Amino acid sequence: MYAQHLPTVIEKAQKNIEACFDTLETNLFLKIDIGNILTNKRIQWHLPKSLKLDDFLSYLTKVSKLKEIVLVSPNYDKTYTRFAWMNLSPYQLSLSLRSRSYLSHHTAMYLHGLIKTAPKTIYVNSEQSSKIREETGLEQNMIDLAFKSKPRISKYIFTHENWRICCLSGLNTNNLGVEEIETAKGEKLHVTNIERTLIDIAVRPFYSSGTSEVQRSYIKAKGKTSVDTLVSILKKINYIYPYHQVIGFYMQRAGFGDSALNLLKKLGLKYDFYLDYGMKEKDYSKEWRIYFRKNIPDPTKSKTLSKYYP
């Protein structure tokens, strides 16, 4: 069928096919989506029942603006296949991998203007299903042991051109603090709002280019952030670990006022905690009961401000 008849059959309908795809609200498709379009339009386009979806796709990807994208994982025997009509944003592609997913961490930092350069790794979060969490008492030795070694980092990564897409499976929050933004290019993307972003990057700095980058982002976020909203989100997530101490530490160094810092302190300072995992040489903040990497620049001191303000 393909070798002899298909080009002629589809060529006659090609202008109508392209006009249809040009008017669709999305330019990203699964194979099943293309199949549904073919089923609904087959009669209108005068295409025979014998025309198979694979042949239809094969022809269009050769002669039209339809492009096949195959995402490959270097760590798992898993691929994702998508079809794009014309150019496709890597952010849209990332969000298509899982339902109800959203952009987070280092990617959200960029989209909110907290960093200047778009990271080549895109972080996309699809939350776990809701689970009943057993209430367990927190003990200092448990905290010390947990943060002594390196963290577990997602290896569920897929590549496309020069982009890496890192898929996260975060704690279920019912997408708390996720908003839809529209970029300068007109893309509509689901991403954590700035308050949720500041929480996420404090909790998982290794998905955010490290603690120094997180600190710079807190400085950039000052004046753009509602601390009341941030604390409200933090309370609803209800982490077992006292991450509010980490957030307060960053905020103080970023120059947030006492009223903001007091909101974090009211959540309690019962434990010694850690800014990051696996730190060898550490300093300690008595005010926030936080261990942090030794010699990390302090932006509250004038000599180091230039390192935080490009």
C-alpha cells in the first residue's frame, strides 16, 4: 500500500490535513491522538479505510511539519514517543510525560526570573498518590543519620537534543502552590509559584544547582514573595523534618525583615538541622540551629555581596 498508493492518496488531501493541524489548540500529540484525528477526518479527507495509522504517520513526518520525537532514558529501558506539529517547547514536551505534572526546582527558578540562564536539565514533578502517613516521633539521632550521607537523586531521566528531562515523584500535595503561567512566547505552563519554589529548592537543593544558587535565588525573590503564603503552604505540606529552619536561614541571609523571620521561628526550633546532605566540614547557626557548609559566602557581609549580585 505505502510504496505504490499512499503518497498519491495523502498528497491529494495534504493541504486539508495541514490546515486541520494548523488550527488545533495544541501542537503536541500522542500516537493515539493522531489516530483519533485520522478516524474523525478520514471520510472528509477521502482517505481509504485500508490506510493504516503507521503509514499515515510515516508519510506526514517525511513531508509535513509533523515531527516524531523519541525520548530515551540512559538509565532505564523506557522510551516516550511524541509527535509535534512545528516547533515544540522542551517545557511542553516535559509536561507531556505524565498527567497533572508541573515544572519545579531549578526550572521554576528560571521561569520566575530568579536565575538568568535556562538550565539544560528540566525538572518536572508528578506527585505520588495520596497515602496515609504514620505519625512518628522525630529524634535528633535520626536526623543526623539521614543527612550524614548523600541524598537519593532521581535517575528517571530522558534526553532530547541537548536537553535532559528529570522526572520527579514528589510528596502528594494535590499540586499545592502550582499555577499556570504564560511565557513571552505564549506558552502556557504549569509551574510551582514563587513561594512553593522557594520551599522546594530549600528542601531539595541538589535539584536546584546547590545551596549557593538557592541562596542567590532567595535574594532575588525578596520583594516578590509573600511570606504569609509561603508559611501557609509549608504548614499544609506538613513535612516531618523542620525545613522551616532552612528557609529562615536563607531568608535572614537574603535580608528579609524580622516580621518574616519570626513567622518561621514560631514554627519551632526544637532540633539541630542541616542545609544539605553529606557535608564534611560544617559551620553552625545557633539562631536557626542549622549546620551549613563551611566557608559558604554570607551575603549579609558587604565583602561577599558581589558574589550574589551579578
